[in-house]
Amino acid sequence: MSNIAISVENISKQYRLGELSTGTISHDLNRWWAKIRGKEDPFLKVGESNDRTSKGTSDYVWSLKDVSFDINQGDAVGIIGRNGAGKSTLLKLLSKVTSPTTGVIKTKGRIASLLEVGTGFHPELTGRENIFLNGAILGMTKAEIRRKFDEIVDFAGVERYIDTPVKRYSSGMYVRLAFAVAAHLESEILIIDEVLAVGDAEFQKKCLGKMGDISSGEGRTVLFVSHNMGAIRSLCNKGLFLQNGEIKKFGDIQQAVDLYLSSNNNNDGEFKIGKQGKDEIVIFEEVRLKNKYDKQTQNFEFGDSLTVEIHCFSDKAIELPYFWIGIESQYGSLFAANSLIDGIRPNMVNGKFVISCTFKNLKLLPQTYVINAGARMKSGTELLTRSKEVGSFTVISKLDEIGFVGELAESFAPNASPLFIPYSWSFNNENKIEVNF
């Protein structure tokens, strides 16, 4: 295998929906009889690709299908794809939690994996005991574990609770200790699923820095699954893009991320809304998102502009309506535009019309954000359309390009002051009005 740390040859993993095993004795006997005669498993021929968005005709699906790749020692590989693409299944196969239906996996060196909160921990044992247990599972001696013990505890920041059973840990403490153990005990291959999302911003930064040191400084191999493209691009030198259980791209990280993002934009920044309540007078029919180049998209760079264009319909004339558009993150409301507060309203709307608002210079962390919008009458008491989610967008940038620090992340907390971004209003693409402070 020379310099190759992981070699995967035509692996596939098949599951039967809604059942354990194959679900019937006859199916199990058919498989056993085929195996005795040296024939192919008859149920390997009937499986369908794992497309969760469509209803298939077979109970058998391929979570992974004919996946092959080689990973060199010292590579940091980002595994990306939509939910259900097969990412976690692949990590479980590589970690030997489960075995492939077909194909062969060859690894060189010890593997430390963190697939979900508490992987490899015994809840009744203390943090100290679990560190030694995990080290023993990896084949390390007590002397090797003791040498790393203080460093692990210091990194995890759980010294006060190190002799407390881990079943009493919070999920954040659990992840802190589990990651510290996996990263500091001397395995040649480190496999990390999305569990780091449980930690706070400061700890996530520490984890990313440690994984960078492991791959580039120590020459160990890292496999990292995340939906945060900024973290993936900052940390990894190679990308593995999975779609419906098959490899769509393996190689340069930027090319893999670009292909994933373009494939993920099924609506290309366009959202169909339509009437959602009997009391709606103004109907938001569809919403289109555009960047600073007036290109319709769902992905925006740090510092980009975001235009939210709402195509509306009303079957009666409405005088002096006002609209609001707000942006939210996972932490809550970030900023908004309200045409009543701004003193900017069309004299009258009727039939089909378009409102748009452009937020400039988006200084946002790489993640997905939600757009809410609503409308009221001139008096401010009569509802035209209640506030609702009308779309979402993703900011994509390398973390090191925008100075990813805990202080910046903390500014997005629910009790923080809302962010302000200059914006402009227009109605039917006319009378564009700038709002600046």
C-alpha cells in the first residue's frame, strides 16, 4: 500500500427499508443457498439508489454503491453531501462499526473515530476511566496514555469533572472529552463526523486547529464530515462529494465544494411560496435571491450583497401597504428591513407586483440563514400576509479569510444587538431608494 493510508475498492452497503436483516426467513434462506453455491446474492440485483426525495419500487436501497478511492497518509479529506448521501455510512464502514455488503477496505494504522456523541464511552465510567479505556481499545499502553493524559484533560477543559461518570456530562462536555481523546491518543487515522456542531464556537475553533495540526504537522490522516463549507475548505486538501450513495467527485477540495454547492442549489435561489392561509390578501407567489452581480443564486460570499425579490399578487387594490424582510441565523434574528419604519411605501399595489430589498456587504459567518417576510395595511393593524419563512441562503467563505474567532460568533447570540447592513428598496424595479445610516 506504500504511502496509502486507506484503500477502498468497490464497496457497497445495502439496507432493507423498515426491516432488520432481510425481514423474512425465505429471503435469508435464499441468500444462504446462493452463498453455498457460490452464486451472487439475489437481493443485490434488486436494490435502488438511495434517493430519499423519491419513492422507489424496491424495499432494498444502496446506502453506498461501488465506491472506490485511495487516501494518502497526511491527507485531510472533507466528506460532503446532502443528508442521506451516505457520508455517515461510509465513516461507519471505515471505522469497522459495520461491514460492507460488497467490496474491500484496507487501512494502514490505528483508527480513532468520533461518529456521534459518546462514541466509545461507557456511561457508568468516569472521564478518567474512559480515557484509559479508549486508549486500550486503540492498542496503547498505560504508559502511553498517562503521557498524554494531562494534555487531553487540559484540551477538553473538564478537569473538575474528570472523576465524575460521563453519564452526568452535558452533551458539550461529552464531545469535548471524546474529541480530545480521539485527537491526542496516537492513532494514525482520525475520523470525525458532524458531532463538533454540539460544541461552542471557541471549542470548534480549537478542534479545527487541532485537526489542522494533526494532518499538516504530525502527518496523520484526517477524515472530516461537515456541512460547514468554510470549515471544510479551510481544513482539508481533498474533498469527497457523495450523492445518493455514489461518488460524484474525489480530488481537489475547491472543485469538490463547488460541485456540491452547485448540485445542492436545486432551486437556484428560487422559492415557490403560494397562498398559505385564508386570511392572506397579498400572496407571495415566489421569491428569488440574487448576488451583487445580479445573478440568481442561493450561495453568497462573505461581503456579498443579497437581493430578496418577492413576486406578489393581490386581487384587489391596496393603498400604502408596507413590507418587512428579516434575516435569521440559528441563534435568532440578525437584521431586518421595514418599509414602514423607513417611510418608504408604494402608493398602491394591485394584481401582480414585485418588491425587492438589497442588503449590502454581508458580513456573516459561513452557514445557512433563513429569510422571513410579511406585509400589513397602511393603518398597521390589518394583516396582508403573516410573517413566514420565504427562503434561505448560505454564506460560503474560508474561515481564515474572515477571522473566525469566538468573539465574532458570540455577537450572533440571541441577546446581542441586531446587525445593521445598508440596504435599498424598490417597487416594480422602479424608484430605487437607498437606506443608509
